[in-house]
Amino acid sequence: MTPTELAKYRKRLLAMRERITGEVNQVEEEVRQDVNAMDNLSKVPIHPADCDVEMLDSDLAAAASGVDVLNGIEAALQRIGDGTFGRCVDCGAEISRERLDALPQTPYCIECARRHDRRREIEEGAEEPVRQLPPDFLA
């Protein structure tokens, strides 16, 4: 990868980091406000069902997802610094430019990413994906 390409990806990753950091901070502030709103100022007992726990869970999941992306961005910036950016961390193959353009923080080539996704599905107890039968199967 040329120094110009690396600089382009570095600039893009830094912009992503700034944007996502802002989003995570905003979600964290919303969670704080939600928790404070749930704090019962009147000291009258509130049933847990009256609290918007689902929204709080959703906000926490969004923040966690943002933190995961930030960790990926930091790792990608580190790979730029150590000269391994654009190479799959598993197999060492070059990651396609199309993939890097779509997900500049990705540490994996498409084949290794699919393998990781499938492994995660299995670990999370996902069932075998439904297989499509060819249109002429019953013909």
C-alpha cells in the first residue's frame, strides 16, 4: 500500500473516531439522564415496570457497539503505524481495497471475516442457516 493510500485511510479512520466518540458520548449522556429521571424524587415507590428499561437497554447496547467500533478503529490506526494495515491479521492475505473502503477498521479479509462470523453464530447458539433449494428442485 502506498503512503498516499495509508494517509487517506488514516484520515478517514481519525474522522470516524471523532464522529463515533461523539455519538458514544451522546448516548452515555442520554443514559445518565434516563437513570436520573428514573430516580424517584418524591420517594414514592415506583414499580420497575414503570421504568423504560427497554430504552435503557437499547441505549446501552448502542454505546457498547460504538465502543467496539472505536476499539477496531484504534487497532487499525495501530496497524497503520506498524506497517501491517491492509493485511489480514489471521492469514496475512491482502484485504481488498473495496473491503477497506467499506470498513477501513476491518482486521480481516472477507474469507476470514466469514469464518469469524460463522464461529460467533455457532458460539451464540444460532441454528444452521436455512438453505435455499434450486428452483427446479421439484420439477
